[in-house]
Amino acid sequence: MGFVPTMGALHEGHLTLMRQARAECGSCVISIFVNPTQFGPTEDYNKYPRMEDRDLALAADAGVDVAFLPSVDTMYGNTSTTTISVGPIASMWEGALRPGHFEGVATVCAKLFHMVGAGTAYFGAKDYQQCLVIRRMVEDLAMPVRLRICETVRESDGLALSSRNAYLSEQERVAAPMLYKVLCEARDEIGNGRPVEEVLSLGIERLKACGFGVQYLAYVDADTLDPVSKPLRKGRLIVAAKLGSTRLIDNVDAGF
Ligand code: AMP
């Protein structure tokens, strides 16, 4: 069985995971659950887009066999206190900017895996650090779940599909593809031998010039997420930046 956990507001990125799960596993189960414990107190839990009827129709079209839509009460009741803390990989980058985020993600995924009985769980590389956090958890806790990480699905202009893209104003939507463009340029420049530090500060300047509030743009070891200063065989470029109040993340393979 293939399992695709989601928070709903489904788009082509989610649907691609579902089709792939169905094709590779023969059946596909999804969950739609906007998980309160992975949102910070000032984040968008309340305004996160919810559109269950539309999502269920799209999922059915993608060949999904079962959709699990638990309530917050079903997932946590009033007595639940156990959480999963994954360690260093969960406390850098996204984890540093969003304290408790990955604890929420790991805990809900562990619980969903148990409830659904996941055989192979599908995740998107769009949330690259999340993939590493889940991989670490599955390995450390010997969870009987296989993981499949699927490529990021993008708009034709390069913007990674995300439920949060719906928050962008018309003007912000025009600027948003710059995030991916800067990642690609940085990858090419590092590949051409330009010093990493220089490439990253230039990338940050480019993003700022387009109106982004840059939270990080980093060249990291693809397994540990530690920053690196020389081209690496398993390197990854990761970025988080805000356009207005909308926070976007993206990443590309930058191994040489
Ligand atoms: P979410 O609903 O945002 O929690 O995402 C559910 C799953 O879909 C996660 O594994 C995400 O990484 C994945 N996903 C989200 N956006 C994309 C995308 N543009 N391409 C591929 N996978 C994605």
C-alpha cells in the first residue's frame, strides 16, 4: 500500500505523489489533516486553506482508494502528551525558524503511519528537510515503513507548487519564480567554480532586489544539512524567504 500524508488544498504536487503511489504499490491511501501541532502560535493554522469536497474529488480522479480525514480530537484527544523529537537534523534551518515544527511533523507522521498501516510512504522533495527528518525517525525507531521521495512539481515558470501559493497577491506571484531562478543560477555558478560564499551573498541580493525577505539561502551537505563551502558530490541548495507575509521554501540538487 502506498500512503501519501497531506494537509489538503491538493495541487498537482500532491496528485503526482498519489499517482506514483498507486502505480508503484497498486493501491493508494491518503490522509488530509491540517496538523495543529506543526504550526507555531503566530503561523497560519487558522487560515490554512481547507477544501475537503474539492480535494476528495481530485484524489478520486488520481486513483486514490481511501482517504483518511481524522479530526483533531481523533488524533490528539485531550490526553495525548507523547511527542517525537528527532534530534539535530530537526533543529537546524526550518527547525530553528519554526521551533517545534518538526516535532509536530514527526509525531503526526508516526501516528498516521500506525493508524493507516503504511507500507510505502510518499513525500515530496519540495520539503527537503522534512524528508530527512522523517527518514531519520523511521530509521531510528525501526518503523516498518519504506520511504519514497519524489521530485518537486513546479509551475511552468519554475515556482514550486504549494498550498501557500494561494496567499500570494498578483504582484507577489510575478516575483515568486525568482526563488527557483536564484537557486538554479547559484547551482550553475558553484558548478562553474565561483566561491560558494560569493554565490550565496549574490543570490541573497538578487532575492532582496525582487522584494523577498530572505531567511536563509545555504549550500549544504544533502545528508546532514551542514553548510559547506566547496562544491560537494552530494550538495543541496536550500532557501526560505518571505514575500509579504507568505513564507516560501524551495531547494535544488547541487551535487558536483
Ligand atoms: P503538505 O500538504 O504541504 O503537507 O504536503 C504533503 C506532501 O506533498 C509532502 O510530502 C510535500 O512535500 C508534498 N509536496 C508539496 N508540494 C509539492 C510539490 N510541489 N512537489 C512535490 N511534492 C510536493
